[in-house]
Amino acid sequence: MRADDALRGLGSQAAEAPWYHPTGNEVGRVGQCHANGLAVMLKGPTGCGKTRFIEHMAWKLGRPLVTIPCHDDLAASDLIGRFLIRHNGTVWQDGPLTRAVREGAICYLDEVVEARQDTVVVLHALTDHRRILPIDKTGETVQAAPGFQLVVSYNPGYQRMLKDLKPSTRQRFVAMDLDFPPADIEARIVHRESAVDDAAARGLVALAERIRQLRDRGLAEVPSTRLLVNAGKLMVAGIGPREACQAAIVSPLSDEPSMVAALSDLVEATFV
Ligand SMILES: Nc1ncnc2c1ncn2[C@@H]1O[C@H](COP(=O)(O)OP(=O)(O)OP(=O)(O)O)[C@@H](O)[C@H]1O
Ligand SMILES: [Mg+2]
């Protein structure tokens, strides 16, 4: 990822807050963490609203948002910065984390567990009372500007046999559990995000609740709010509910014929 991509939006604020429907006290809690300079770990399954929540919080707190998707190739220099060779010598270029630290942005590291541990360690001095980022290559120590906050996301549902965060990393964050919201709120979200009518939104949520009960019976990942929104959008585009659910929910969830058949039965029972 290019640093510029992560930094898009620095210094500008959308006129309207990205819409987020709270499911508990997460808005107040992250606000309190921000006021106290505490780093936050958002735990929750894919598609439950973590990214939307942090976009909403950044807007609410009036801070720019820098998002960094983590992967196992992510090196410390991708976060901190590097020397670039130019015709007249070398110049230092800040990475997205360094820019966020200097600008007092909210820095969101998505799926932090994917990053190598030697990369994650660069966060340590930022997440305790020091709030500093040492840049070894230049010898500079950057003090985090007021407003800087580190937020990471973590999906505890995935198989984590080999990957986990070190205790010394985990214990630097205030953890917040996010999950799929109760049915009435989830239906409101699906309705608002996809523009599908109320009855269809409630149908999609009822279907999701039935499918989620299959979690312990061989279904590795359960349908997220995101999948329901996608199905709703297909329905608004004129695709019949069964076909929309097949394409947006059943097929993304499984390739296994008996599971696909079981899911399809649930679709047919829901949208008769
Ligand atoms: N509480 C919510 N308020 C508003 N929209 C929501 C909410 N929860 C889910 N959504 C909808 O679901 C979509 C997926 O949410 P989001 O991208 O924030 O999930 P995520 O938890 O970041 O997933 P991943 O772990 O895969 O990155 C959003 O684009 C939005 O349409
Ligand atoms: Mg996300």
C-alpha cells in the first residue's frame, strides 16, 4: 500500500458523519479512551461494523483517520518510513504511522494480527505513557501530537494456531468486543445501508439468525451484516430475494455442496 493511500483524507473532514448505529456503549467508551490517550483494540467478526465505527469516531472526534491494512509482508519501514533515492541524494519520507503521529490522527491498523511481530513492536512506545515513535534510521524521536490515537482491529474468530499477538502487545490496549447487533438494530442497519424495505430487511436478518445457528455444525464463518446489506442492494436492484440471497449470502459462505444445500433450504424457508 502506498503511504498516500493511507493518508487520503488527512486535513479534510466530510460534511456528514459516516453513519453508524451503536450496539452498546462503544461510542462513549472510545471517546473516553481518546481523551485519556489510550489505545483501543476492536475485537469482532468480519463485517460487524468495526471500520464504519472507527470512521464515525474519527469524524466525531474531529481527527483525521489513517487506515493501514496489515499483512504478513508489512515491514516496520512500511509504517515508519524510508529513505528514497533521488537524483541529488536521498530524502526521508514518513510512512503512514509517522504522519499520523505527527498530525494527531487516529491510526487504524486493520487485522493487526496479520502483521509480523517485529513490525508490531514499533507500536509499543506509542501505546504507553511515553507516546513516542523512535525512528532508528534518522535518529529522530517523534512525540505523538495531541489527538493521536492508535486503534487496532482483531478478529478472534479465525483459526489462530500460529498467529496471535504477544501478551506484551495485547496488554497495551483497551479491548472492546463488537458483535452483530440485536435483530431490530441489524434490520435498521440493513434497511438504511441498502435501501431495501423494512419487511425485506427483517427477512434478511431472520435468515442470518438461522444461518448463524449453524456455526457449530460445520459453517466456518457466519453471515455478517455486510452480506445482508449486499443482498439487500441486489434486491433493490430488482433481483428476486432468493436469487439475491444465493448470490450474496449462500455462495460467499460455502463451497461445500451439503452446506450450500442446507443454506439454500433456509433461504427458501425464509423467503417463501
Ligand atoms: N453498526 C453499524 N452501523 C452502520 N453500518 C453498519 C454497522 N454494522 C455493519 N454495518 C454495515 O456493514 C458494512 C460492513 O461493516 P464494516 O466494513 O465496518 O465491517 P468490519 O467489521 O470492518 O469488517 P472486516 O473485519 O471484514 O474489515 C458497512 O459498510 C455497513 O454498511
Ligand atoms: Mg474493516
